[in-house]
Amino acid sequence: MRLISKTAFRDYMKHRGMSNASLAEAAKCSRASIAFLRSKGKAGRDTVGPDTARRIEEALNAPPGSLFSATVLVASASAKQVA
């Protein structure tokens, strides 16, 4: 699942008064996962598994689908290299 907006994610955390540690504990995930989602630049990432995304939204009391969206990867036969 892909984080829709890092700004919205940070705003939810601020509004709920949650730190990386408190959100990680409530969502039953690692502090590093929360820190990566909050980070800017090359150190940041914006994806987590579906269960983690659901637990984070629940811990922040955010409506389902408001912070994360499904990521669809499309594979194409034309993208394969011919050896």
C-alpha cells in the first residue's frame, strides 16, 4: 500500500499527539517503518504492507483508505528483454 500524502500522515500524527514510538506501538509495527514513512528525501519510503497500512490508519483513527491506497504493478510482455 502506498502512502497518499506524507503531509497528511504527519498532520494526523500531530493531531493525535503521537510520536514515531507511540504510533509504532499502537499499530504493532516498527519505529523504523513509521520513521521511513515520515522521512523526506532518499531515506524516506512510502509503501507498507496492507495489514500495516490498516493498523496505522486504525491507530490514527483515520478513515480507511484516507492515508494509503493500493499500489498496482503492471507487467507487460513488451517490457521483457529478448536475449
